[in-house]
Amino acid sequence: MCIRDRLKQDMVKTYELRTKDEKALVEELGKLKAELAKARIGKVSAAATQVKASKIKVLRKDIARLLTIINEKRRDASALAFKKKKYKPLDQRAKATRAFRRKLTPFQKSRKTLRTLKRLNSNPLRKFALEAQIQDFFTIQYLSLIHI
């Protein structure tokens, strides 16, 4: 069995971590951090038990893996809590583009200033109708424009 295989056995398996609850994950995180601290001290002091750099690397990767899963669980719990709410935290909103996020809502687009409302009310759109006479199937003769 080579060194790489031995180190892979020591690695924390992601599928196993996903089955645990957050409290157990935090406890395991504390253990891994303590083990990493011991490994670093052992490397500096060059104690009788030689600590290899590869072991430190595996511990760091395990801690990163554990933190990733803790963050995923917290994000999922937060998503469930805010699922039916009107406002969501920034990290749960749709990313989209900067311009799209700053775009006016339909309500804001339809708003009109007081001056525009007065102008529209004092000068409403005029309605007209055409008076036409159909001579045959292909010919229409327009007689006049009628103001309604």
C-alpha cells in the first residue's frame, strides 16, 4: 500500500459528512483543527514522530471539506426559512446582471408625474372614425373623417 492510498483512507468522506447533523460536524471540525495544530507543532519541533507535509495537507483539505458542508447545510436551512417571505437575504436572491437588478419595476415604470397627469387630463386623446363606403370586394372609398 503506497503513501497516497494510506492518506486517502484518512480523508473525511463527503457523503458521510452529509448524513451528520450540524452539531456533530462542528465537533468534528474542532477535532480536525486540534489535530492540525499538533501536526504543525510536530513539524516545527521535529519530534520523534515525524509529521509529513502531506498529512498537514490532508488535514487542511478535510477542514475545508467540512466547512463547505456546514455552509451548505446553513444555506439550505436559511433558504427554507425565507422560502415564502417577500424579502430574502442577498445571497439567496437571483444573481442576474447588475443592470437587471437595478431595473425599474412595472409599477415604477407606470408612475406619472403630477405635471404629466394634468397635461393628459386637460388634453385627452381625440378619437376619430373613418366613414367608408364599400364599392366592391376590392375597393373601399373613404368619404370623411368623423370626430367622436
